[in-house]
Amino acid sequence: MLSDAELSILMAFYFLSLSVILSLAYGSFKRERFSFHLLFTLTYLLVFYLGFPFSLALSFGFDIGLNSFDILLKTLLVSTVFYVIYYTTYKIRLLPVKKNTNDYGVARRI
């Protein structure tokens, strides 16, 4: 069973990472409305972040054993870091592609 200090650290990190992801998603939603990024973010939250509160509910309600504090914290940390990596790679703009056509759409000779 987790101690009160470990549980409070886990909950604080859970809400901090959840608020970071939701604020990034909300900013993206305001710019683009519905997009692949929003769909991926909602799916990511559903898969990686919905299990934590359910695990705690099972632990307290039905006395089911949880993994150790280190494993739970590393799991939340890894899922947050991978989302931030995804977000930065999704938002980075590559160099513009050089057009090999003129104003009329005809290919130029190089």
C-alpha cells in the first residue's frame, strides 16, 4: 500500500501532467478546431491517463495491490515525456520545399 506522502506526490504529478497536456490540447483546439492532433491527444489521454484513477479506486475500494511508488511515478513520467516529444515534433515546421515550377505551373529547367 502507498503511504500518504507517496500518494500525494503521485496525485500532484498526475494533475500537473494532465493539466499540461490539456492546456496544450486546448490551445491547439482554439487554433484548428478538430484535427488529427486533437484526436490523438484524446486517445492518448484515454489510454495512458484514465487507468491511474481507476487503479487507485480499485486499490482503496477493493484492497487490490498496486505496483511500487517508483514504477507508478516512472510510468506517469514516461507518458508525459513522450507526449511532450510528440507535441514538439508535431508542431515543428520543416524547411519549405523549393518549388521547381514557375507561376504558371510549368516545370522550370534547372
